[in-house]
Amino acid sequence: MRVDNPRTDRPRPFRFADLRRGGGDAAAELLAGLLAARAAILPKYFYDELGSRLFAAICCLPEYSLTRSEAHLFARRGGEIAEAAGRGRLLIDLGAGDCGKAAGLFPLLAPAGYAALDISADFLREALGRLRQRFPDLPIAGAAIDFTHSLDLPEDLLAPASAPQLWFYPGSSIGNFAPEAARAFLARIARACGAVPPGGALLIGVDLVKEKAALEAAYDDALGVTAAFNLNVLNHANRLLPADFDVADWRHVAFFDPAASRVEMHLEARREVTVKLAGQARRFAAGERIHTEDSYKWTAEGFAALLEAAGLPKQRRWLAEEGGFALFLAAPA
């Protein structure tokens, strides 16, 4: 009987760790927010598997220009950005999602390894499986982690550990942090960049202030995809607490607050409703809102000052032609 030799070019399994805190911690955090005087749900809870897919759809919408602006910047200035960032680094992707943005940079950055971090475990594991098929020789790892709480990663996840790190935070997710919280988060990345091995850096995207109408359309699109994304957080809460939200009782609200320089998203009760929350009950009056997201918008100069205050004073920046988006490369002194 003829026995074929096993394939030697088959992709190796990628390393994956689930570093999220226990479900009880998530439930307690959700419950505290929903029972607060002004009810709120943190935006990280948007990203269950469906929420992650809905956000990927948002990035394709005509109203959401940010993703196209970022892609055009990489297409036009990618070689220059890669030269400044340095090739052969360990690429650490914050909020990796489907890993598409990072994978698009592999030919330019020639990373020594890739570590993808995201709160949505199943979605990330699926994406890394596809990525492994495309790049069988690249060391690939993933971690399901709430990096708003911790950036501590197992050493065996960061391979090759000897390569300088390039932290990658594309899009505009830094806008979900209030300014002081953003400074504190960036300071943690600055400390990671300054640790062994030396020479780490951060490549980060930031959405800039633009006309109110354009910002509001980006968060309240004509097809209602962003509304579905916002409403789906109630389905996620139902599973995690558990709770008994009915999405038909709520509507999506989004607006730009120029004084705070942020877009706010809320869910507004269409009628008076009482919701069971992990064995407790909360009454919401008609018109009462649950605050689900803030997305702060920066000027390029203001964000540069924020990076410097966080311990990342060495900077390069690239601005989109229409001026609504910027990429920054930043490193400790």
C-alpha cells in the first residue's frame, strides 16, 4: 500500500489565549452601568460576534469616510510610513477585528511576527485561522483580551520576543476614551514601547474634527447599520447578565457635541419599559436613554500634544488629503 508523505507546507496552528476576565466581572460591570442614575453601557460590549460583523459593515458605508481615508493614506504613503516605522518588527494589533488592516501592511512592514488582540474571541479566532492560511510562515498569535484593563501578555504569545514592537491601533478607537483616560492608556503603551526589547513604537489612527453634519451622518447612516450595531449591544447584555431587553422598545440616537468635541451614541426608550437585570428590575421612562458610546474628535495639534503628555514625544504624522483623518507614529524619547 502506498502511503504519501505528509505535507510539509501545511500552516502551523496559531497560538491563541483567552485573557478576558471572567463572565462574572463583565456582568457586574454591565449591571453597575445599567443601574446607575444615568444608565450606560461601555462601548467594548458592542463587540460580540454579530457586533464585530456589523462594525465591519459600517466601515464599508459611504457615510463612514474614515476607513477610506486611512486606506488611501496607506496606499499613497505606505512606503514612507513603513520606512519610518521600521521593518521586521513584532506587530501588535490592538482591536484587530478581522485583521484585514494589519494584513494589508504585511508586504510593507515585513513583520517578524504578528499578535492580534481583540475582545471578541470567536470572531478573532476565525480571522486568525484565515490569516494563517495566507501567511503560513509568519509567527501568528491572538489573544481575546479587554486591553482597556490590561496590556499584560504572556511571553510565549510575543514571538519573536527579541524583535522591537510596533503597536498598531488603527481606525479611531482611541476616540472612545475621554481625554484623560486616553492619556493614561497611551502612557501604558509608551511604557511597553520603552521596555525590553528597546525601540518600540506606536502607529495610531485618529479621526479629526470636521463638519457636524458629516460626523452625525457617519454615526447614523441611511441604511441603519450603525443603529443595528448600537441596538445589538442589548442582545449582548441579555446573554451576559442575563437581562430581558427587547430591542423593539429602543431607538438609536447619535449627535455631535461641539463643546466636548465628541459624537455621542445613546439608546432611547420608545415607551415606558421595565427591564429585568440579573434578578433586579429597572424602570426606564419613555425618552430615557442608555449612553453607549462617546467618540472624541481631535485636531492634529491637540492629538500630538496628547501623545507627548503620554510619554510619546518622538512623532511623525500623515494627514488625509481632505484633512479629516491622521496617522501618527510615536515613540518614547
